[in-house]
Amino acid sequence: MTVNTKKVWFITGASSGFGQCLVTEVLGRGDRVIATSRSWKSLKALEGTNENLRVLQLDVTAGPDIIKAKMAEAAAFFGGLDVIVNNAGVNYLGILEEGGSAYLRKQFDVCLFGVMDVTTAALPYLRAQKDGTVIIIGSRSAWIPEFPVRSRLYSLCTIPKALPQGLGAYASAKAAVHALAEGFSGELAHLNIRVLLVEPSAFRTGMSSAEGFIDGLERKDGIPDYDLPRNKTLSLFKAVLSQPGMVPGDPVKAMAAVVDVVRGEGVAVGRPWPTYLVLGKDAEKAILAKTDKLRNHLEEWTDVVRGVEFETDNVASKTVFNADA
């Protein structure tokens, strides 16, 4: 942590949604913020509005060298960095077969490789002070790549059959970043650097109205076999766009909880560091459903799961691989 008792937060994707709410919450607690966004126009409005705020244009897909230079510039603003928030993200809906690997790369560039480049650019500053926090905004979609089934939302759909689809690329990126967060958590623990993986449900962040959000579904060359789930998804999101109040998650409350965890205040008082911060009933439901499904599969296939090892008593392999040996 920096010498000053105020923490310094570096936040990507800070001009809207979760990022914007987080900037407001952090400043309200008296900490300092370096707000970054790909769009300088959206950041410029924030410049000079608070003595504890600095703004910096940053495209998380710019590559390691550029991001390292930007991080050095950021660290100079307040004399250090304490909390790195990987919030920048995109969600382009699309059927996997239709989008192919090009669609995956577009998603992964921001949601995975951007997180990697920002985090590794910041870690030298955190390692030097043997203290810090890395926050990664994940998603409940990493657990179940389907849209949350809430009767209020689905009642708006005009297509009665088939579950809406199109989250495959986004869910894949978020599943990868989930594993990345766990990897960083293990590697950084001995350096007193904590990792927090935030896994939210659907929130009123404006992502569903972002440019290009449903372009991958509204394609003229779509494969007819996918028309039913495609039209279901389009129906759902057009309904959400027309009635955004149907989305249950409050991003202000969510980011207040994140700041509580980092600062050990409010809802975090007396509780251990969570590593996984699940936010929203849909996220809770998705994670419980997935873990129950995995547990059931393991129980049904126990004999196969355990029946593929050598039957001979190999003492050497037990010594190497069995933690209880």
C-alpha cells in the first residue's frame, strides 16, 4: 500500500456501468482513483471534478508495451498503486458456429488478454510494496452460458419455445478469466497481494445497449438451424432495451459491496477474504445449479472416475501425487 493511508485505485472501463459506479463509490470513501477508458471523450468530462481523481485514456487491447507505459504514468499520479480493477469488457452476442474463432478472439482480446496485460503491468508496483489487491470482474455466465431465467424477463419474449442462446463466446472468455484469477490468487498470496473475482448477475449497467451488442445475431447470413434460439434471444434483448427496469441488479449496491470488501468495511466486517464475490440471485442460482450438476455426475460415474488408475501399488507415484502419503 502507498505511504498515504488513502488507497489508490486503478480502474479500467471507468466511464460507464460498473466502472462509473465504482469510481463514485471509491471517491466517496475518501480514496484516490485513476479512472481509465478507451474513450477519451467520455473521460474528459470527469477531469478536474475531484482532487482525488485522475483520468487516463487506455485501450486494454493496446498490447503489453503500451499498457506498461500507461501504468507507469498512472503510478506517478499519486505515488503508487494499491487496487487494480479489471472492469473493461465487451459482450458480443452470437451463435458459436456462425461467429467462429474470429468472434472468440474479439471477445478474448478484451475480456482475457486485456485483463492479463493490465494485471501484469501493475504487479511490479504491488510486488515492490508487498501489498495490494487485484480485482477481476467476471460473470455468472462463466458457470452457465445461458441467460438467467427470470419470469419477469421471459414474459416479455414473443418467441415461446427454446432457451435464448448466444452467450457462448462471452461465457468462454469469462470462464477463462475465472481460471486466470485463480491462478493469480495462488501465485500472489505469499506476496500479500489479494485477488478478488467478482461474479455478478445481470445488472443495469448499459451493456445490453452497447454498440454492436446484438450485431452477431442480426446477421443476414445466419444458419437457419439456429433461427429459433436466435430469435428468442433477439426478442428477449429488444424487450430489455425497451424496459431496462426489468433487469434486477443495482450496480451502485454491487460496487459498494466491492469497496466494503477491499476496505474491510460495511458488509465485510468480521468476514474472511472471499476470493469469489458472487453478486445477485441469478449468479447464486447459476453457481449452485452447476456445482450440483457436477456433484451428481461425479456420484453417477464414481466407478469410472476412480477406475482408470494402475492397480499395482506404485509407491513412487503415491509419494509424488498423493498429498496424504
